[in-house]
Amino acid sequence: MNKTVMENHLREKIIANPDVLLEDHDVMRALVGANDDKLGENIVDLRAIAMARLEARFDRLEDTHRNVIAAAYDNLAGTNQVHRAILRMMDATAFDTFLHDLTGDVANTLRVDAIRLVLESPTPQTDTTMGPVVAVVPQGFVDDYITLGRNMPARQITLRPFQNAGASLYGDRAGFIHSEACLKLDLGAGHLPGMLVMGSEDPQQFSPQQGTDLLTFFTGVFERVMRRWLP
């Protein structure tokens, strides 16, 4: 008899009446014995193995689903934070108010522990002139700070751990800052570049692995608001 026909015939009979196998002790002993030959002295419960594999697969799918939902909520929360911060920034009708809001309501909304506006000047009075909000620095400072002095282009958004390399920007808060975001600012024709630095005590708040879309949008709005106050 043709072997393929025999296998198909037996398969159809087993599928039609699987209890026959379970009730036939000789067949079940042969099946378990065949597994025992391959797996040593282990006692194998075929149904338990199948269930364990299905449960593991279901757990992986459930974890993936939870991670997707969590990421979506985090992204929505981050979007809302940035939008609220932008609206607060745009409320200011005077530059002093704008700067006060920057380190107050804007920083609180973005949940950062320190924020500083850095402006380059061709002739700063000292190497770094510090105010409560603004740092006036020599020309070229922004790119050097962002790249840590390396010969490479300065990205618009840089997220990284903070290792106290730029302590002067955070003043007394430098010892508490563990991660930072550096936002390079294009302040328009006739103006040197600027930078907004945001520092956090949380080492995980700003990480190179994070997306930068929201901060890129925030930077674009910040640049346009700043240009209103520049001569």
C-alpha cells in the first residue's frame, strides 16, 4: 500500500477520533517511550508542553500590547506637556515676563529642574556672564558645549547624561543635574546662535535613545518667540 496514502488515512482517522489514541495504552506507551528515548529520563506531558508554549506566546503578545499602550500614553502626555509650555511662553507680553515664565511655569510644565537660555556674543564682558536666566557666552561656545569640543556638527537636539562638564551653565544646581537636553537655537539673520539647556535630576529623563520630535517642535516655536524680543 502506498505509504503516503497510509499516512493520510491514519491521520484522518486520528483527527476524527483522537480519543482512540488516549485510550490505547500500548500506543500511548510507545509515544511516550519515543520521547523518552530523545529526552532521557524526563517524563513528558505532551499536552502540558503544548499549553506551556501557548501560554508563553500569549504572555509575549500581552506584554507587547501593554508596552504599545504605555508608549502611546507617554507620547500623549509628552505632547500635552510641550503644548502647555508653548502656550505659556506665548502669553508673555514683555521680555522680563518671558524669562520669568521660562524658569517658572515653563520649566515646571516640562518637569525639568533647571533651565538656562544661552546667548553668544562677540564681546562678552567675561568668559561667561551669568544672570538668573540668561548666560552670555563667547562666540563658538554653543557648538563646543553641544559637541563637548569634538570636531563634529552640532545637532539641533542633543539628549545626554550630564557629567558636570558645563557646571557654569547651571550654577549651584550643577551638582544635582544628571541628564540634560541641549536645544540649539537659530535666532535669525544677523544674530549668533543661541541654546536652551534643560537639566534634570533624573538620569533617565534625557537619554540619547529617546525620540526628539517633540523637542524639535518646541525648539522651532522657541526660536520664533525669541526673535520677537531681539533687536
